[in-house]
Amino acid sequence: MSAFVTALGNLFKKPATVCYPFEPTYKPTDYRGLIEHVPEVCIWCRRCEIDCLSGAIVFSQDLEGQQTFHYNPYVCIYCGECVAVCPKEGSIFQLAENAAPAVKSQDVNNQWAITFDEAVESRKVYMAEKKRLADLKKAEQAAAAAAKAATPTPTVSATPETPAASTVPPPSEPTVPTAE
């Protein structure tokens, strides 16, 4: 019976919950929300990707070495660790707003899995291409060194009557311009 009286009494009291759709939700001044990246300031060290606890940040890389920042706000846990480890002030920072709700048609989880795998694969391709070019350069240098070693050098035989002739011409006297 006491539960019935309590429930009846609560009908006439102010609600304990927030009237969310009708009133904005209170956010403290130090609220952690979405991550914002500024590519012009970024030094591309990828520390934010390495320290991201949820895997919400990944970098892709093209064959020229240009990196691209990818961020999934639906995977992010808004911990702020990426901002804390960034060595370049202002390169990555946290806003005081959340991501808009995702709908099923956006397929955010599967698209992120595809983006993440493509980014990791792009870095592997870049590193393989970089290694291939370095090996090619080493092979060219080795071939040039072998060709240089195989080239015969002219030798002059010395006879007892004449001393050995030098193959290098004597240096010419420098001409000094005269003031007239």
C-alpha cells in the first residue's frame, strides 16, 4: 500500500529527469566531444592513431607518401588521449559536441572497417614501394661500381731510356686579367 501512495504522490511532483527534447542538455565547460584535426598544423607523427584506445583514428598513405587522417566519431569513446599525446599544439583538439546519431543506411561500422583495412593496406603498399625503390637504387649503384671497376685504366710502360710519361697533362698556368 505504501508503494501506491508513493507512486500517487510522485504524479504531482516535478520530474526528476531532464526534459531533453524540449530543453538543451547541460554540458560542463570541460565536456569532451568530437575530435577535430587540422592538417595544415599536423606533423603526421601518427601518435594519435597509436594511442587511440578505441581505434577511431587511422592514417592512410598514398604512393607519394602523402598521409590522410580518418576519424570515426561513432567508434570514438571521447577519452581525449589523442589530444594529450599530440606533440604539435593545435593539430588535434576536442570539441564540446557529440556526433549526430547514425542511421542504419549509413552503415558506419562496416564502412569504418573497410576504411581501416584500406588505410593499413595503403601503408603496407607504400612501404613495399619505398623498399623496392631503395633496392633498385642500390642495384644501380652496384652496377655503376662494377662497370667502373671493369673499365681498363690506361697504363704506360716505362723503358730504361725514357721515364714513364704521365697520362695527366701538366696544369696550365692561370691567366691573370690585367687592368688596362
